[in-house]
Amino acid sequence: MLSGFVGDIKLDFCVYNASGVHCTSEQELLDLLNSEAGGLVSKSSTFEPRIGNPHPRYFSDPKNKISINSTGLANYGYGYYLDLSSKLNTKPYFVSVATLTELELEIIINKINDTPDIAGIEFNFSCPNLIGKTQLGYDLTATDKLLDFVSKRCKKMFGLKLPPYFEPLQIEILANIIKKYPLVKFLVCINSLGNGLLINNNDSTCIYPKDGLGGIGGASLKPFGLSNVRELHKHLPEMSIVGCGGVFTGQDVYDYFLCGASAVQIGTCLHEEGLQCFERIKQELIQILNQKNIKKLVDIRGGLKVISQKY
Ligand code: DHB
């Protein structure tokens, strides 16, 4: 009833964590494995371990369902996440990779090609928090070049984590680039809304890096996540799209499927509520589908209706 898919991988339950949330340490990944999440994705990993940006680098305001993060890719290095794969193979396990240099990327891809038990690679094209760097996903020429590089080397199923796009034309251009690379099997959209600013009641920034700028997560992202999923689904109807951004309830998951998603990730809500959010969202979805007499969530995929004016 609630299955989903990411490329050619089926998830028994279509909801799992967003990269970066509860997925940096072995214990966190094991917790996800033992939760109701339908799969799991690691923290974005780099060639070398990174301590990341100075603290405070995460802040959330649960009342307003908003968060800001600037972890700066703190992670244990890609080898750590590959070595864990044999312990995590009872659910689809995706490894997120953040690209720094082509040389490092080549080594990482070769190693992943030889590692069983990894369902796929989520290439992060959209980290907003690297000091002095811009988000790759906003440079469509660089995106094209990197996809060419990855497609020539990668033997595992892979996908891209995209930033939020605000113009339908940008999405059309991006979709035309992606069409050139049939090995891209899934898209995750959207990442946090980069370089937002939250201030607290001491007249100061809520986080320290970049003078307080960081990736915004939470409820305000949902309309942008929905529109990006919807527009990409129109241009790439065969592509698996994993919706992400502002998912707190079963209704949010349902809405992402209506726009064309085939799975959904949870970020801020998982961070705030903890692992029990998966079971709660599952129950909410079951209730929605029963009320609407829908047998399978995937049956509504892309079925959003556009209201027409009646004169
Ligand atoms: C980080 C933030 C992101 O939004 C992302 O996609 C990857 C990494 C971070 O700050 O670590």
C-alpha cells in the first residue's frame, strides 16, 4: 500500500531520512535501520573525514517548524560509510557523496563500484554551506560536465540531490541536461534553501558560520519542493523523484506523490521529533488512503489536477 521506489530499488515504505539528519554515525544509521524508515541515506561524505564548520551550526524553532543548518559537511569520510554497508543491508542503503575534486571523486566512485550492499549513490550537487564555494547545482554547465564525468565511471545506480530552483525555465534546461545521461536514475529535490538567515531574540544570528547564513529547512520549503518535483516530473516522467522539503505529516507525503514523487525524505521533522515520526506518518498515510479508497500510494503519482475556471 505504501511502497515507493528510487530508480530500480523498491522501498517497502516510501519514506526515509534526508541526508544529513540522523545519519552521520554508525549508531544513527543503525537506529534508522531499526526504525520504520523504508530505507536510509548516509550523511554526505567526502574523501577525507571533516570536522565541519564551527558551532553553533544547527538551530531549530519547532513552534514555527523551521530550522537552519551549516554543518559544513562534517562526516567520517566516505570509507566509513562504505564499510558500514554490510551491516545496513536489510534495507536499501544509499550513500551520499559530496563532490570536492574530480580526482577524489574518481577514487570514491571506483571504490563504491566494488562495494556490494549499496543500493545507489546520491550525489550532493547542492550543499550551501561550504565557505567560499557556490552550489554546484546552480551552475548548469558545471553540472553537465560532472554528470559526464560520473556517467563514464559509475557502475551503480545513482541520482542527484538538487537545490531549489525558482524559475521553470531553469528546471527545463536542467531536465534537458539530465536527459543526456540515462544512467541518472533518480533525483532528490529539494535540498535546504541555502543562505537563509534566522535571528534570535538577543539580536544575534542563530548559527555562527558565514555570519549566520545557512540552509533553511522546514515547513516553508514545501511549496518549493512540490513545484520542483512537479516541474521535473513533467519533463522527465520516467525519472524517480524523491520529494524532500517540509514533510511533517502523511498529507505532506501524499502531496509530494501527487506532484510526481515516488518516495519522500524527512529532514527537519526527523531531527525534531525523532525516529517515531516514521510510524506516525505511516499511520496518517494509511488513514488518508483508506478514506479516499486508494489501494496504493504509487497509483496517485503525478495525478495532480489543475483547477480550470468555469464561466
Ligand atoms: C550540508 C548541508 C546541506 O544542505 C547539504 O546538502 C550537505 C551538507 C552541511 O552543511 O553539512
